[in-house]
Amino acid sequence: MDFGMKNRLARIIKPEDGKTVMLAIDHGYFMGPTGGLENINRSITPLLGYADSLMLTRGILRSQIDAGIDIPVILRASGGTSILKDDLSDEDITVSMDDAIRLNASAIALSVFVGSKNEKQGIVNLSRLVDKGYKYGIPILAVTAVGREMARDARYLSLAVRIAAETGANIVKTYYCEDFEKVVETCPVPVVVAGGKKTGEREVLELAYNAVKHGAAGVDMGRNIFQSENPIGMIKAVRAVVHGRLAPEDAYNAVYKKESD
Ligand code: 5RP
């Protein structure tokens, strides 16, 4: 691996502890004006100082994010299907490498829908992006998206994550599940977990804690942070769990609640 690739990865996954808190705000590429992302300046700008990286689309990056930010960008580069369709798996690469470089991306993200009817398309798209990523020293983050009909269990997620890593992804994002250690153990590259739909703060801190305990390199989390009643408290609490290994209950009481007072 060349210096550029290693250096970009080190900006995302902190070399001090091998952990990361990625803030994901790319939902609009298929969900439109997602709750909490209607006004990026109001809801997301105050969180940027607490995230290790920011995952988003080029449209939001160009129009809403101050170019002076000191935070690595993970550029969403797949899409093509909206939430209005039953099957979300029909995605292609939607950003050229030229534009990713122009936007100073530290990594490029795309979804692969293993087991879906567009499985091959996703895996081939990933391999094309990996070829280009190595050409220019930009890591590729594969998002193992789960179709509505697919179980989020260790058997399926291990398969999806391993296929993404075998195809060349440098980081793989997936969901937390029971027996999560099996997913991580068989994946040769760092695994990060999504937060999923908004749920209780305590549950999410528990999820982050357990994910890291069972081998995850951290989280790539969106809705459970920016849809929280107290997003700053929540991202600080997630950091305390991921980087500080604070127990979830302590992070909830001493960080999340304290910030709300
Ligand atoms: C969409 C994504 C999102 O970034 C991802 O799901 C993370 O956000 P959340 O924590 O809200 O699930 O990759 O495909």
C-alpha cells in the first residue's frame, strides 16, 4: 500500500487507537430530505468538531460544507435508485475519480447489495472503484447494504462483508448483529457499523460499545446522532464509547445527559 492510501486511511481510522467515529449524512442520495438533514448548516455544522470523518454526497459537500473544515471527507459515489422503488439495489457508480480528487476525498463509498438481484452489478462496481482507488491512492469504503428481504444475521453479514473485502474494499461498513465477532474475525480489513433507524440513545450507545468490544473499528453513524434530541451530546457520548471505551450507561449519564442539562 502506497503512502497516499495509508495516509488517507490514517486520517480516518485514528492510528492512536485504531478506532473511528464517522458521521454519515449521505442519506439524501436515495431518501431525499431526510429528517435532521433538511438544513445542514443548522444541524450538522455544530457536530463537525466531534467527528473523525464526514460521509456525504458531492452535492451537499459543495453546497453546504465550508471548505475550511479540518475533517476528512468520505464521498458517497454510488446511487441511481430512490426509496420510491421496492428494490434499492440497482445502483451504479455516480461520481468520477476526477471529481473525487477535485473534492479532496479521503475515501470513496459505495453500496454493494450481496444477495440482491443486482448483486453482480454492485460487486463489479466495487471492483472498478477499487482499481481506480489504488491508481490514485484513495481508499474505498464498501457499504454492505441489506435488502428489505434479507436477514441481518452473522451468517449473511459475514458473507457480504467478506465478499466486499475480497473484492478489495479498504474498509467495510455493515450492521451490528448477534455473534458480530464472527463477522469481524473473517474480514481482513477494518469493519465499521451503521447505526440504522433512530432508536433510543442508550440502545445505540450499547450497540456502539458491543460492536467495538467484538472487533469493530468504530461506527459510521447518522440518524441516531443527527435525529437525537441532543445531537452534540450524542456524538460526544458515541466518541466516549468508541475512543474512550466508556461503558454505555456511563456515556449516557456522564456525557449525553450532562450535555442536555
Ligand atoms: C446509507 C448509508 C448511511 O450512511 C448509513 O446507513 C449510516 O447511517 P445510519 O446510522 O443512519 O444508518 O450508508 O446507505
